[in-house]
Amino acid sequence: MPELTKKPTEYYFKAVKLNQLDDSLQQEIKLKCGVDVETCMECGKCSGGCSNTHIFDITPRQMIKLIKMGREEPLLSMDSLWTCVSCQLCVDRCPSRIDIPRVMDYLREKACQQGIKPTREQVKLFNELMLGSIMKTGRVEESLLAVKFNLKTGNYFKDADLGRQMFFKGKLKAFGPRVKNLKKIRQIFNDTIQKEG
Ligand code: SF4
Ligand code: SF4
């Protein structure tokens, strides 16, 4: 995929002719994520309620609009892919219950598969370590995750003092309790890998 020559938002504001709209991305999202963006009313409640929209370059509402417009290029390169925290607030507020974090997940995965460089390398690393922890132990081992993240990013003592204080206040455990059905969780990962592979 060629490098973007414009900011993602410039794609959003570019005029398009209605008879030139391409609905293939909209159909793909419907098929792969089970999300029908056609039901979006553009009310903006998702963007208004989003916990991280202040650091997004493309808001959730704009994202849905770009999908309708078939503009995949800016969507795969947007910073919002790496700053959405899947908190589900947008889904709760949406009158059509459009699952925006599911779409974010799908687009993030697609961007990775196409070798598009993430705007925030460290977020990608954190995401990989977190998923690795869930696959291995069934939960996020916070202490271990923080240590691994610091080692990989070369910030060996980042938040060490805060971690120590949390540990002594009982807010941080060295190892969390194991989940009951780890096999089931690993099965979910394997099924997903097979489905998307
Ligand atoms: S809240 Fe739902 S319907 Fe409203 S703009 Fe966002 S996605 Fe569309
Ligand atoms: S799931 Fe993502 S897009 Fe939705 S409100 Fe949370 S941070 Fe915003």
C-alpha cells in the first residue's frame, strides 16, 4: 500500500460523487465483523461519549462514514486504531448498537497483515504482550506484563516506584490466580487464528 500523502482527516472532507461510492468495504465489515454500518444515523453520540476521542485523529463517527464511503486507505493508517481502548462506551451510547471496537479490531488486524506501520509502535508491542499473557495464563498478569514491556522498550525502571507502592498496598500481585478453564481460552485463540488465517 502506498504511503499516505494527506492527513487521514483530509480524506474525510474530500468531496465524492454519490455514483462513485464504493460499498465493498461496508460489505466486508458486515461479513467479517457482523456490523452493519448502514444503520448509522450519524448522530455523533459515539464520538461524544468516546473515552479517548481527544487523542483520536479520526473520530468513531467519521470512521463509520469513511467505511460507508469505501475509503480504506486512511482507515488503515489512522492513529485512532492504536488509541482505541475497547472500552465499549461508544457501543453503549449508539442508538443502533454499532460495535465500533469490533470494527477497530478488524481494521487493526488488516493493517498489520498489510504491513502498514503502526503510528504507535509501543501500543502494538503492549497489545501483543497482553494477548500473549491472556493466551498463556488466561488473564493479564499485570506485574509480569509491565516488566516485559519495560525490558523490551529499554525503559528498565519505568514506573518502578509506583509499582512498588502498589505492590505493598496489595493493589498489584506478582502472579494472579489461574483461571478455571484455560483450555477453553486457548481454544478461542486457536479458533480465531484459524478463522482469520
Ligand atoms: S452513535 Fe451510532 S448511529 Fe450515532 S454516529 Fe455513532 S455509530 Fe452512528
Ligand atoms: S471502544 Fe474505542 S472508539 Fe469506542 S468509546 Fe472506547 S475508546 Fe472510543
